[in-house]
Amino acid sequence: MDVVGCTVFSAAGQGLGALADALFQGAAAKRDMSDEVAADCPPGLKVLSLPGFAPADTLGRKGLGRLTRTDQLASVAGTLALRERSAQGPARTEPAGQTEPIEQTDTGIVLGTSVGSTSRVGEFIRDTFVEERPYFVNPSHFPGILMNSAAGRAAIRLGLTGVNATVSGGPLAGLHALRFARNALLAGHARRLLTGAFEELSPQRAWAWHRSGGLAAGVPLGEGGALFVLEAPDGQGEGPPPHARLLACDVGFADPAQGLPGVSRRLADCIRTALDRSDVRPEEVAVAAPGVSGRRGWAAVEESALRQVFASAPASDRPRRLAIQPVLGETDSANGALQLAAVLARWQDDRWNTEQERAAVITSISPDGSVGCAVVIRPSACAL
């Protein structure tokens, strides 16, 4: 599947250019949170919020207050992604400033998540305890606690009538969404899918990470995500080249009885399977984007799997690591989407001298033993 569009929001800012700058420099610019969020977060926890995110500039103010931050991220990203796709070639999208959506029967949306909006879920549950009666809650908040709120509201706003799916996969949510979307496109259930994952920064989420002690040393808590426009290759080579081509996306589960070494072996098997299905040799993989460098104790497990797969390649041909969490913060369910965006940003930036790089792998592990891997190739290799 071709990645023909990408909209990304991260602590680095909006767009692949801002992301490339942060990754190249090794750090996102330091930005202050809003006083409201900062006051409710645990003291001493380092967080990275989105700079300059103004959803009203894209969506208008009508109905904006009923949307959760995750809803807003998905809707803004979808609007911008479709505009980018429209600028590349014929596509029916919503013109700038138009409030009524244009129906897009061949376009759908697939989002990965953990629980949806952590802030709205937390607020709604709290209200059931502090209000005079448990049912004295704000009914307008109920849609926002649903896992599929962001995908549903983005589809309504953008007039998408194709496949609409939300996949709950925790840290692997972004990879699950890519896999679901790729299978749907291969099966002919859609011609174009907006696919990605988002995670919002909230006091509820910050306190959960603080209490668990799960963040790796020096890694902040972040927010953001990315949305990709996926289409099946047209086979005619018309139009601009895609950002990349998604060749495979596989997931698996390790036997808990085998412990952490078993998780590493299962991820290694998953990577080998994805490479075999992609017809990509290990020595052709130039970049590996690991997904758990922000979780305490799990980076070594993931690194062990990567070494099992690529240790046989000459040292000069082993993939370079592209870890996003030290730069963008731990973004939970949005990690996989931001990992793919980081690979695209790297390939589009001349400072890395990546002209000879052909393929990249994106990996992740969940503490429950789930593992996943995606294989992508750069635009210049798409014809191979």
C-alpha cells in the first residue's frame, strides 16, 4: 500500500519538516504547558505538549467544544491530509472554509487507540462519584468516552462513508491500525483510507504514568500522532511519488511462560516474517524505528530481537536506530504512527544523506507480550 499523504502533530510541531528538525537535533524545542494542565500534572514529571495547535483555524468554532482533544487531533489531521492528497491529484475533498462535508464514498478511516480520550473517560467516571446521583452526569460528554469517538466524529465532519474502524491495541495500536487498513485495501473494501493514531496529554494520563513508574529514565510524557493516506498502487506510475510503500505489517503474541527472552524471540520471528513477505533481505534494511524506548526495562528486550535478526549482516549494513521517545516523549498508542512518520521525515530530509537507504522496519512490544513489525520502502524503491 502506498502512503500518499501524511499529517503529523508532535512536540516538534506540525508536519514532517518540524519532525525532521527535532530528530536531527536530538530534541524538541522546550515549550510550556498551559497553566491548567501543568497545575494538575504530577510535580517533577517532564511533559511535552503540542505547540501551536489551534483546531478552530481548521475546523471552525461550531461544535468544537463538544470534541475531545483526541477528536480534534483526528479531525484536523484528516482535513489537512485530504487537502494534501487533493493537491497531488484528482480527489474529492472539503475546500478550505467550507463547513458542509462532501461525501467521499471511497474513503474511510482507521484509527488505533488504547481507551480513546483519557481525559474525557476520567472526567465522566469521576462525575458518577461526585455528583448528587451517579446518573447526574453531563450527557453531552458521553460520546467522547467511547473508544471510536475520534474516528466517528472525524468521518462525520469529513463526509467519509467508507470503512470506519477503531482498533484498541495499546502500544501497538498504530501498527494494528496499519495492518487493518492494509488488509481492507487489499480486500477491495476501500480505495483510500486515512490511517493512524493519536494520544492526548491530560492530567489523568500523566498521573497514571507517574504512579506506575513505567517511564524510562529521562523520557518525558508526550502527545500527538500521525494520520496517513493509504491507497493501493495504481500500477501506472502517474502523479507524484508516494512518501513510502507499506509492504507488510505483522503482529503476534509471546507465551508469557517463556519470559522476556521469549518476547524477544517472538518479535524476532515477527520481523523475519514481515521481511520475507516483503521480499526484503535483512541487509537491505537501513533503519529500525523501535517503539518501546520510552518504557522502563523494555528497550533491551526489543533491541535483543533486532540483533537476532540483523546480527548476521555486515556491521556496515546493520540498520541504524531511530528512537522517537527521547525526542517526542512517550506517546502510548500513537507511538507506531509517529515511528512511521519519523522514517518518512528522515527520508525527506537531505541532512541525513539517505539516498541509498531502501527499507525500514518499525517495531513495538506491549507489556502483555504482544509484538508487531511493519516494513516500508522509500519512494525511489517503490518501482522495484
